Amino acid sequence: QVQYVESGGGLVQPGGFLRLSCAASGFSFGEAIMTWHRQSPGEAREWVATMFPGGATFYTDSLKGRFTISRDDANGTLYLQMNRLKPEATAVYYCQEAGSPTWGQGTQVTVSP
């Protein structure tokens, strides 16, 4: 059974940072293309970042240079380092294997003074 358990969210001031984690199980994590997505209040879920098994990474343009996706294949864990956070980053953040029909519960990130 595929599962994603996101954690690490919270309340942070603008300009601050957070590191999100995602514990994934039920599939071959080391061979999977892994992604982060987010959903802001009243908005559709949007793609944030992707990391391929070989290490290649891709980001939505507005987040390049501030967000970093990484992975620990030995432990089946995906990370998202978020720096210089802005209020518009407020959202629930989700991880998943690219194209998976399954979603976790997400982790709430709130950026506010």
C-alpha cells in the first residue's frame, strides 16, 4: 500500500525557513521520480518541484533559488528545504511519486508576521 506522510510544516515569519520531510512507502522509492506539490487556500493544487532518481531536479520558476528538493533513498524520505519564505508560500504541501493517484495528508505551512 502506497503511503506518504508529510511533516515539518508550521508557522514561520516572512524571510524564515522550514524543512519539510516526506516518509514514503509501498513502492520502490529509489527508482521513483518524486515530487512536491502545494495547495493554497481557494486555489488548485500546484506543482512545486521534482527530483529524478539520478539526482536531476526541477522547480517551478517562482521558487528557483529558494527551495531545494532532496532525497534519502536508503530511508525512503523526500525533503523540501524552503528558504526566504514569502506569505504566498502559505499552503498545504504534499509529496508523491510522479503520476501516483495517492496523496498523503500534507503538512501545513503558514508564512505570516
